[in-house]
Amino acid sequence: MELDEARWLALEPEPGETLRVALARTLRDAIRDGALREGVRLPSSRALAEGLGVSRGVVSDAYGQLEAQGFLVTRARSAPQVASVPRREEARRQADVAAPAPRYDLTPTTPDVTLFPRGRWAAAAQHVVRRSSFAKLDYGDPLGEPALRTALADHLGRTRGVVAEPEQIVVVQGTAQGVDLVLRVLRRRGAHRVAVEDPSHTTQHERIRAYGLELVAQPVDERGMVVAGLEADAVLVTPAHQFPTGSVLSGERRRELLAWSHETGGLIVEDDYDAEFRYDRAPVRALQGVAPRQVVQLGTVSKTLAPALRLGWVVATPDLVDELRQAKRLVDDFSPALDQLTLAELLARGDYDRHVRRARSAYRARRDRLLDELARHLPETRVDGVAAGLHVLLRLPDGTSDVETADAALRARIAVPPLSAFRVRPSGEAGLVLGYGRLHEASVGAAVRALGRAIRPLF
Amino acid sequence: MELDEARWLALEPEPGETLRVALARTLRDAIRDGALREGVRLPSSRALAEGLGVSRGVVSDAYGQLEAQGFLVTRARSAPQVASVPRREEARRQADVAAPAPRYDLTPTTPDVTLFPRGRWAAAAQHVVRRSSFAKLDYGDPLGEPALRTALADHLGRTRGVVAEPEQIVVVQGTAQGVDLVLRVLRRRGAHRVAVEDPSHTTQHERIRAYGLELVAQPVDERGMVVAGLEADAVLVTPAHQFPTGSVLSGERRRELLAWSHETGGLIVEDDYDAEFRYDRAPVRALQGVAPRQVVQLGTVSKTLAPALRLGWVVATPDLVDELRQAKRLVDDFSPALDQLTLAELLARGDYDRHVRRARSAYRARRDRLLDELARHLPETRVDGVAAGLHVLLRLPDGTSDVETADAALRARIAVPPLSAFRVRPSGEAGLVLGYGRLHEASVGAAVRALGRAIRPLF
């Protein structure tokens, strides 16, 4: 602890107190309160005496008293350190008694972070930190860095057929913040009902309800979300790869959905989930590209690079840009600029595209392997959905409870959620949503065998 | 454009269309819509032909037609590039007709970003990107990275007398998000009225009103915010250095405020503004350290390092931790992990403390210089507030309008806001809030002379 840091330590003797008693009390209180934490090294007695304007003897005496009382530990020729002492205010919360870590973590929605291109990210980040103009370190545009928005407009146009000017893109902290901002704006506009696919990400259900909006559940079948009967101010949909069923919104359903929006004025919020990871054929074009005035597109690099980066975007409809910009400004001003510029640099260098191709081929191989092993060790099950993404939906035999099945897996230390966990309304369908982002290819066989042993007794 | 990226380009001939006509139409639409943007290089005719499963002649013909129509530009032996063409949907918004950049930007609340320790930040960031465990790239804790929360608990204890366990710190995107999250939680708890200091940051007023909360304005005098008459569910206060008046909350007012909280159950939200930059004496201890169950402390590195990093923290009262964690999870899951770990590394290396000391001494010199020049060139004005922070409040002679004065300065291309701009309720007091974060020491003299020339005629 530099003396400089201890400037808040005011020496204010109480009536009748000597300076040394007052100083000992002040330090003891700071240690007991936890402001001076275990291991903190205090200033030398000479430095503190100077800083407080008292004689060195006053500090030495106070230190000696605190050492005798067990608050400080002193070694020869070095400044005293704060000892481990019971706190007056025991605020530390007990760490939850941790469940044993799963042997196999098959929870979905997580990519394989070991594929993250550390070297390329680090090189681009270095370039940005050392070379950016000083202005980039100052307060920035709530919409995001122009360089990234331009790079994204180009990239999304080329790869997803998105039609966007840089001026209508809002850089956000992942799809999470994208959804939150859109909901905030919808709420402000007087929206009451927001529809989701049933099943879908439950955190999105929570986000909708947190704004006091009514959650409308639309069923999903093998052609994606059912549009018939949709009554809502907006709908959150995953046309490229429905989570978690794995279906793709069919051409007919796409047309129905656009017609619904056209007729009712309802907003389509397209979570362009897993569009980068389609393995069997070309992914369908983003809905946004077909109807840029009716569709807000959300995207993220959480799956293609890493969730820890918290980088995503909202391609806004022209009439929503200003309100989204305002909402972003109020919730956190703007997203971290250096990270945005690093992603722009990665896009400009072609490193991002190269990485996505490499990751796609790794996941495709892993998925093929997984399907082989499932056919061998869990022949009673069926894999649904198109060849895409980072998970499969494993349908269980009729009459099986997926909750009980997932519990049985967990007892064997295999973490895999039941389809029921993603439901708004209960349904008879039983499935496991099996992610392979955390499952290395070499472990696929062993994991599926272990899963088979754990759950086949329930069929 | 890699062929791979163009996978969304579906070739769907309409009745009677040949393949080459259909392809030319598809590409032309994508260019007109803006999905394929100016400068994008298309795949070679051979590659695209292979990808679409058509003969190479079909692609060559379509490319030739589009070139003749001005949609593509082709140079010998290279793939065609999209030309500059008028868009079907001219969504580009005209850039605002920019006002000429000010010669002197004296707006407050911005630090001198040229002091940012690029080399040290870059070194710490490299270490983090290359050495962190893979788990750090995955989804993280909504509260923030444990390494940063521990480093902050130590740092805030040592330097500000804050009493906090790492488990009660929430890492956020600057004070902006800290305030937003606290307001979100208060609203959810049924709060109706939130008080601010008058004058204060107007963006905070907007944040409060955006949640439908009533804004209560408490006057500020030379002893800080007036506590008498305070009726609110929470109060946002800047005890270390009131913005923008520059006063410090007096010992008596601190006791009154804590008593108010104790009696009414009202929450004190302490924006620990400018506490790092006190020049004349020791800064007062953070209020949080005196009453950790009544005070939420907000802090940020926006002033000490750079706003672009978007790194701040909320030290929560024990009863608010879980709700703040939940709110953070819903708004954006968690803050970018690599940035958090880089800051933790900077704190652990002592680089952060060294930088703050260096910056403090630079700002102190600049402030001294500024006061000298103001006394010389604007003798009719008076500087209020303690020696701290990155701005001074310049009181204008009685009867002067600060709005007109600021307008006169702006006509001379000097940007400096009037005190009135920070008011909730109008007041007769006239002042300019003069920031020196963007003003280099060498320019102080010239800037103050220019300001004097521009505004003295109004006195």
C-alpha cells in the first residue's frame, strides 16, 4: 500500500484519546470493517508518520499495539501486513456447495472456445490499441464504431443477404442486449404482447416478462414456427435454425410471416441463430434481406468466436434506429470501442471468414461423428432438425419423461437439458437438447456410450 | 467474396426465364437492394458456376450483361467488382451538416485520453488473450470475473476505504450502466421517486425519467447537497466532488444523509466521482465505507483510463446483490471478460495505481495553470469548488446570462456548456462548466485568452 492510497485514512482523535490510541483505533476499524483486507501491506512507519503529520514514534507504537493484538504481521525490515482477522461484518456469502463438475457437459448454445483464434485476435487487438487515434479512446457513438458498422454491413450483405446501411446497425453486447433493447423500445411504444417460438430460449421469455409484456407462445413444427393465429405486437423468431428443435422456417411460412407483418404492422425480430453453421446445403437468406422495413435482424459473434467477447449487432428497421440509439445511450452509453475495432480489423483482414470456415468444418465432423455414435449406442432415439448449428435435438421413445431422463444423465455426471425446459406450455414431446460445443471429437464416443448406459434403462 | 459466402444467393428461375437471365436478375437485385455493396468482389465465373451447378458460360453471360448495365466493373484476369449504383432503397441517412469543429473543446467530464497507457494496456491485454484458460472465453458470471472483483475489493478498500467482499461487486459498462441497473432494480421494487443533486448530469435525469420514476431535485451549496427536506426512495449523490459545482459533501451533511437513510430506509447511490483526482488534500473516505448497508457505490475507469473501455463497478448493499445480478443477466448476460481480466492484470501489476498518480500530477499542473490564466484574462469571474477533478465551475458576474455567454463562446468556436444546462429547476446563478480534459497544457493560455475575448463583452 502506497502512502498515497491511504489518503482517506483520517486521524480524528476522540475526546481524551492520544494520537497513538486514535491511530491504532482507526487502523483496527479499517481492518475489522474489511476496508484494509488480509495481505495488504501498510505504509512504512516513517512514510505514514510523514503523511499524517505525526511523529514516527506514534505510528510505531500503533503498529506495535496492532501486531500484539493480531491485526498485523511484521517481518524484520519490511512494512507490516494485515493479518487474517474475523470481520465485524461477515458479508462474505458462502459459496454454493458445488455439485461435482459433469464428466460430459452437453449443454447447448455454447461454442467450442478452444477453437478461438487467440493469435489472430491478439494481433488485431495489438494493432488497435497501439495504432488507433486518441479520439477512439474517448466517448463514442451509441450506435457503435463506424468502422465496425461498415464492415458488418458489407459482411452481412455478402454472407447473409442482409440489406443494411452502416447507419442502421447498432453494435450491442451480444444477442442478449439486442433483444433487451428492442423490447425496451417496443415497451416504450406501447407494445403489450411479444410472441416467441415454443420451445425456445427461456432467458428470452424472462426478458419479455421483465418488461411487463405478455408472452405469446407459437408452436413449432418441422417447418419452423406456426404463423397461423399469431397475435402479437412483435415476434422473436429463429428462421435459419430454430432453437432448440433444429427446424428451418419453410418458404411458405416465411411468406406467411411477412404477410402477417405487412397486414398487422407487427415487428419481426430475426435472431439469425446458427446461420454460419449450416453443413448440408446453403443457408436460407436472412429474412431481413427480403423485407428490411419489417424485420430487425440480431446477430452475434458469441458462437463464431467466443461468448466472452460480448459483441453483437442489431440491424434496425429505418424507423427504429433513433429509438434504439437512444435506448443504447441510456443503458450503457456505447459498447467498448477497442473490442469493436478489433472485430472490424479481424473482418477486414479476412481472418473472421477464415475462422468461420475452419470452425464450420470442425463442427460438421463432430456432428457426423455424434450421429454415428447415437445410432450405435442409442438406437431407440431419433435426431431431429437440419444439419446445422452446435446441438441436436434427440427425440426419446414415446412415453419417456425427458425430465427424468435428464436427471438420470446428471446422476451419471452428464449435463444435458430436457426439451421440456425450453417450453412455454407443457407438451408431451420428450427430447434431450444435446450440445456438442463443449464435447471434443475424441470424447464423442465415450460420452454417447456413457449417456446410453445412463438413460436406456428408462426407455 | 468467397463463393462460400454467397451461399444465400439462391438461383430460382421464374417461369419462362433462362438460367442466365435468372442469375443476372438475382445478382442485379442483390446489388440494387444493397446486400452486395459497392466494391464487393464476386466469385470467379468458374467458382460461381460450380457452386450453383450451372455451366461457366451461364455465369460469364450474366456477368457480361451486368457489366454492360453498369452494375459490375471487370478488370482483366480478376473477378468482377460491384460498381457504384443507385440503390432501390435509398436508406442512407444524410450525415448531419456538421458544425465546424471547435478550436477549443472545453466540455467537461472527459479525461485527457492522450495520457492513456497504451503500452501497459496492450501488454496486459496480450497476456490475458494468450494465457487465460479457455473457460474464460465461455459464458461468464453476470457479476463479473472473480479476479477483477477481488482486485477491485482490495483496491477500493485501500484507496477509498470501501468495505466490500468481491461477492457484492457487479462489474458494469461504466457508471452509466451502474445507474441504469440500480434504477431498474429500484423500479422493480416499487420505488417512485429518485432524487438527484441540482445541478447534476442531465443524462442521469433522463435515465430516471425513462423508468417512469419521478425526479426529485435537491439543491446544492458549498457544503454539497442539501439533505433537509429530502423525500425520495433513493438519492444519487457525488460526495467526493459534486458535479458540476465542485463542492464536497461536508461532514455534517454526510451525517444528515446517513441519518435520512437510516430513518426512511432510502437508498444512497454514491457516484464516487473524481475521487481519484483530489489535488490539495486527502479525499474524504467513500460514504460506502462508513455505511455499507445503506450505500451503493458506483465507480468507473472512464476518467482514470479511458471512457472507451466501458469498465465500471457497482458495490452493492448485501440485500441488492441478487437483484442486481439478475438485472445484469437480463440486460446483457455479463461484461466482456477479456477487458475485465486486462484491468485485473493492470491492477495486480501496480500499473493502474502508477498511472493514476501520473495522471493526477498532470491534471494538477494543468488546473493550476488554468486558474492563473483565468485570473489574468477573466478577472471578473470566480472559480468555485475544491481543487479536484477535470473541470472548474466558472462563476460569471451578476446579471450575466450563462446561456448567452456559452453561445458567444461557441461563435468563437469554443465549446463550453453553461451551468444552466445541468439544472433541473432554473436558477439565477450563472456559470460555465469548463473542462480541461481535452485542453493540453500548452494551449491553456491561448484558450483562456480566446474565451476572454469572446465573452467579456457580455459582462
